Amino acid sequence: MNKGKEAQKEIIDKANYSYSNLLKSLILFAASSEYLESLNSPSFNVVFELETEFDIGFNELSLNSIFDKKLINRELKNELSSFKAKVIGFPNELWMWKNIKNHIKWNELRTDANILLDKMEISNREYIDDSIIIEF
């Protein structure tokens, strides 16, 4: 494979990785507290995963690569940016498990995440952790 094709494949791989993380982030935010609790285990900390998937999937480089490769309809950019702003605006105390389970702000985020997934036509809301690490 020539260098141009290798570079293009790498860009596509990074965009797909970013898209995967954005979807996983939205799936976690959309999930019921019961589902999140079922995921919790010694090797899976729900709060850590929520933060990590969000940080990777919603950073500017990831969002730009997702839209540049047309993996998500550009019409959703403002809604995704609004969702991102809501999450970033959460005070630290809302990131505690007891608040994630039943705080009204978390319930609002669940609704928003489900609406975004519906608009993206994502029907499977099962969290699948199949990531590989790609360096940017």
C-alpha cells in the first residue's frame, strides 16, 4: 500500500474510533441507572467509563474527524455541542454514583442522549467495550 493510501486509512480508522467512542458515550449517558449498575464490576467503573468515553468521543479533534468523514449528519452538530456543554457544566458532586442514579439533571441527560441516539438511528443501546487504542 502506498503512503497516501496508508495515511487515508489511518485517518478513517481514527474517525471510526472517535465515532465509536461518541456512540459508547451516548449509550452510557442514555442508559438507565439499573443498566449502568449491571455493568459495574471490579474491572468496569461506570463513573470512570462515562467520563472517559465522553472525553474521547466529544473532544474537538474527535468531533471534527467524525463530521469531516460524514459519519454523523452535520445537522446534529449543534445538538451534540449542546449536549457536550451540559455535561461539561455538571458540577463535580453530580458525578457521584448516588446522583447518577436519580438526580434530575442526570435524568435530563438520559433523555437528551436517547433523543440524539434516535436521531442518529441507533437502535441498539447495549454498551460494547471493544475499543482499541489509536494515538492521535
